[in-house]
Amino acid sequence: MRCLTKIGNTTTASDGIKHWEFRVSRYQRDLNDRRGPARRWTRPGLIALVITVAATTSGIMVMATSQMSAAVTLSPSTTPAFAGDAGDPDVVYSAGTYFAFTTGTALGNHIQALISSSASEGYHSYTGRSFGSTALANPPGWETTDTQTSPGVFDWGGHWLMYYDAAPSPSAGDTGHDCISVAVGGATLSLSSPQFTDNSGGGLICQPTGSIDPSPFVDPASGKAYLIWKQNDGGSPSQATIWSQQLSANGLSLVGSPSKLMFNNTASYPWENTVEDPSMVDAGGTYTLLFAAGVYTSRGYSEGITSCSGPLGPCGADTQILTTYGSVLGPGGGSLFADSTGAFWLDYAAWQGGSVGCTDYSCGATRQLFVTPIHLSLQVPCSPPASQSGYRFVASDGGVFSFGTMPFCGSMGGQFLAQPVVGIGSTPDGGGYWEVASDGGLFAFGDAGFYGSMGGRPLVKPVVGLASTASGHGYWEVASDGGVFAFGDAGFHGSMGGRPLVKPIVGIAPTPDGGGYWEVASDGGVFAFGDAPFYGSMGGKPLARPVVGIAATPSGRGYWEVASDGGIFAYGDATFAGSMGGRPLARPVVGIAATPSGRGYWEVASDGGVFAFGNAPFSGSMGGRPLVKPVVGMST
């Protein structure tokens, strides 16, 4: 992207929100066992991007599956992180500070540098003044003044490096002659002066039609560094190509030959007038390549994404993930970065200000900085079983274990989590499921739709459980203080939130019609809401061990409580079919799930051991097998 002025089919969900679904075919990897305990997927190679985008006031969810897929979740803001000109941003984190390097402006000439203590807001000049916030005070003599743009910054070879592009003198920028150069910083990024020095006598990369938009990437698998960039600075009608090439140990030269990652394929993707500003990350074994596409001075400018088999490609199909939303016009020219916890963010520039609909400096707009959380995960082929039999359970690291005919549809196992997973819920047809984390974050797999979550929102107490509606088009999250959060077609029928509790809530179970639900506390107390009748509880009665879960009968006229020692307590039309109470357990029981007929149930322990009672068949377990993290919940 040059800036020198220094979603497919549409449906409407029950919440009234429109959802756009994109399905882009790609190569598919053969998986030997999608139903067994294996859940760690590394180096998946070329995968399919299957993306559903739900535009809401709280964000955009990109999620779905029918092939192996990369799932992307966005929550874009309408408030800029920096309300000033900041084209082609690249944000990096170092020693408690976020640095945003952008194309030069009046605030920071040549290449601008901004700082903030937050990943998503509060960026400002490091000088504290309205000038002088530059990262490149003195460009080398071979460059034409004020043609420096599109920085890409990283820590490599014992020092910080900044790659950028500029036109060689006497050429003007964007005339087919631009080159990529590299400037060297210190061993640390200085909060008071994050500047770089370029003593080069010429460009690092100078290709026919121009070379721009450099972005460095370190492959965690090999430890090698690569530079990714665009050929064609906009001064030629020729094809735009994204290249990648290995960098030397000090990052000041290139190794080997460049590899082509992608080009603007307008026949397949009409929105790709050009492709530019590439940025690659490794997300749990998936090489994800972000790129901008389209004309940057238009509402159609956007961000796209693809997946590659490695830093040198090849890469597969392209999918558009972020376009104009509300008053945020032409979002693009961005990059991916990790915060202090390892979570990924997307920074980008979008037009703001000027006359209505303005997407150009000539009508008074500027390209302001926006930063949004982005979640990247992996999904695998998954179809609803012809006949449902079996169960799934989830571990606190998000790993999912499927048994019987229940398919494995992917998991958060091996992915970064802000907080541990605490529960799981399955779709009615068994072709998907949701994981919920203690911060309310929701992760959807298979045919499970994303309808919102408490992730990123303030909670009085942590979320402890999840229950889905009968239609599979909604779910409830419940917190330990009894607060209930309803999404999709799940109705809110009341909660214990804000009311005194003797012991914390540990689970939730809905009625068959979704018109109500029960909450259960660790002392066995049951709280009924909506059309959920109260049939009794262990509240106020002696317990050998605390209650850890609840399951309702298919009729909705009864329920079971399960304690950590495996004891079962049946109420209403729920029948007692046996339990592990009073029997030796290697690890405590953490969850319960009922059979479709209600004439049996399973208990699962934190070591993955499964105990079947009544007409519940035993389909396997993780008992006695190594687990990375303990099991925390179960569903059918």
C-alpha cells in the first residue's frame, strides 16, 4: 500500500444479526482418526478457509467448517487506536510498550513511530509533541526524500531491524522503481527514541515494477527468519506478486532465491485489484498470511487471508475477512502481531473524517490506526454422524476427545488461550460443539455457530459452564456467581447473579424447549428459572464431596446432580442407575451427560476416565493415558 501524505451467502439469525458465510476450497489433508483421542495437529500444510462472519456491535466472528479449516475471529472497533494519519501500520511489542510504525506523516517524518501501554488504544507520539515522532530521521542519500513507506519491524540477530520501501533518487515514488531497504536499531527499542539508522548505499531488493511493503517473519519451527514483500509499487499495470525469501543471520542480506506466495487473481477474486502489505504468523502450526487487497483510496479496500504450507509457500485459496464496516472505510494495509500474553491482534488503517464517504486525502480524510483482537485456530473435516452414539469431553487447555460415533471437529488444544476452558456443549446433530473459557470466550467447531460471548467483557466472577439450546442456534454461559449470559436464540429467564449464594454455581442445564434452565451450586443447591420446575436438591444436606455438575432428563421433568466423588443424586423423573460414589477413583469426577433416552448417564473424571451407568454404553476413555491438562467437562 502506498501512502505518502504523511462478506458470500447471507442469512439472518434469530438475534436479527446478519451472518455472511464464505467457503473457499483448498487442499485437504488425510487424517487417520478423526474420532479417537488424537487432538494435536501440527504442520497441517495447505488447509481450507471456511469463514462465517457475523457483524455485530461487539465484533465479527469468523468461524465454520466442512473441510480442514482456519477459523478467524475478529472484533473490530469503530474507535481508532490513534485518531491521526497512520498508513501501513506495523505494531510490535517490547518491554511493556507497544510501538506502531507507520508511513511518515507531519507528526513523524519519513517513517512515523507511535507508542502505547495498550495493544488496542492510546497510541501517541513518543516525543509528546506534534512533531518529531520519527523512526527514520535521516534516510540514506540514495533515496528520494519523503518516499519512505510501509515499515516492517522485528528483533533479529541481536538488534531491532526496520525494513521499509523508498524510491531511488531521482525517481518519484510509485513509478515502478521503488526498492526495499533495511535500517538498524539498538538491542532494545527505546521508549524515548525508537529510531533506526540506514547507512546503505542502495536497496536490499529492487525488482522490475518496484518492490514494496516488506514484512519480516520468524518461523518457530526452524528458527529462521524470512522477508515477505510485494512486487509492483503501483506504477505498473503488471501483476502484483507477494514474494518470500530467507534472511541472513543478521537480517541485512538475503539467502537463496525468492519464492512466490500469491498474486492478485482477479478472475477468482474480483476484490483483488491488487494484493499488498503481507504479514505472516504461525498460529498453532498453521502458517497464516494476511494481505490487503483492492484500491486503498476506496471503500472496497480490505484485508484478506490465506494459509500456507510454510514460509516459502505454497499457499492456497484467498478469503476476504475485513471490509468497510459502519463509518470505518476501506480497512487495510495492516499486519498481525502478538501482545504480551501471546494473543494475536490485527492492526490496520482506515479512512476517517472529511466529507461523507471520503476515502482520500483530497476530501479531508486521513488513514487512522485501528487495532482489533484476532483469533486464529484450526478446524478439521467434520460431518454429523448418521447415528449418534458416544460422547465428548474437553480439557482445560481446550483439547477435545471424541468417542463412539461422535466426530472430532477440531479444538483449542495447543492454541493460545487467555484463560482455561471450563466446559463444552454439542450441537443437536452431533456435528459440532462449543468450548467455553473461564473469561467467557467461546470457540465454535464443526456446525456449531458463533452467536457471541463474554470474552473480552467485564465479569464479576468467572464463567464455569455452558449449555446449548435444542435448536443448536444459541447457548447460555453461566458464571460462578450465578450470572447467566444468553446468546443466539437462547432466552434469558433470570439468574442468581447479584444474589447471595452459600456456595458457588458449578453448572447449568436447560429445559428441552429452552424456556428455562437450572443452575446448580457446589453444595448441591438447585435454582430453577423460566419453565424449569424445582424437583429438589442436595442444598443444605450433607455431602461427602462437592457437587460438580448437573444434567436434565429428556422430558425436562427431572435432573441428576453429580459430586466429585462420583455420587449421583436423582430428582423428578430422573432415575438412579448407579454411581461411583463410595468407590475408589484415581481422579475426581468433573462432569455428567445423560443418554438420549434418559435411562442412563456417563460420569467423566479429570483424568479422562469414563463411567457408564444404565443404558449408557462405554465407548472408550482417556483414563490411564497421558493428558496435557485435566478434563473439565463432558457432552453428548
